[in-house]
Amino acid sequence: MIAFKNLKEILSITLQWEGSLKDFYDVAEFALKSEPSKKAVRLLRAKLEEKLVVLRGVKPESFGKTEWIRFTLDYKPEELNPGLDRTSEAGEIFRHLVEFQGKLAAVYRRIAETIVSRGQKELFESLARFKEEQGAEVRRLQENYRPE
């Protein structure tokens, strides 16, 4: 459980989680057999990489006073690791991807609910929306998945 972190520390943890998701997309692309699914995973990874560039450029001081933020998480950071490898089946990959996106969205929403600063709140609300959009994209990908 994480509690009492400042914005800089929260952003650092966020970058680690998002980085592990990027690594996971690399594994998913290799493991999936369908070329359209591989293409979709590449697109999801590209969108994530764009968001990572933005996150890496966030200057905590530009979001107001970097006061201590109190929140608790339902997950330990290691529980957010998708835990798949290149031999994982497509169904397992999709399930873990949707689950991972949902967990991150919930974490970001929970952080946003506890933050007082409007700018910081908006930052985490936008991260939650981004994760929800990515989860929806993965569900569409799963519905259209046809192994070759």
C-alpha cells in the first residue's frame, strides 16, 4: 500500500507502471498470431508512448504547491505487473491487458479524488480517462481477434 506521497513521487511511480505496460505490449505483439491484432497492439503501444512523452515532461512545480498527498491504493505496485510472457495465449493477453488498464484507471481516479489542487486533480483525471479509453480499445481488439 502506498500512502503520503508528493506529486513528484506519484509521477515517478506512474511512469514505472506505464513503462511496464509498454514492455507488456512488446510481449503481446510477439505472442499474438493475427497480423491485424499485432497492428492494433502496435497502435496501442504508440498511443501509450505518446502519453509517456507527455508524462516525462510534466513538471510537478507547474501544478502548484507540491504538498503531501494522502491516498491509499488497493494494489501494491508489484500487483500491477501484468505477469505474462511471450508464450501467453491471446485470450490471457487480452484479459490481463483489460485488467491492467482498469487497475491503473482506478488508481488514477482514486488519486484524483484525494488531491486538493485543481491542476493536479485534472492531471490524474485525464490519466484515468486515457486508461479507460485504452481498456475499451483492448476490449474491441479482443472482440475482433481472429487467430490465423
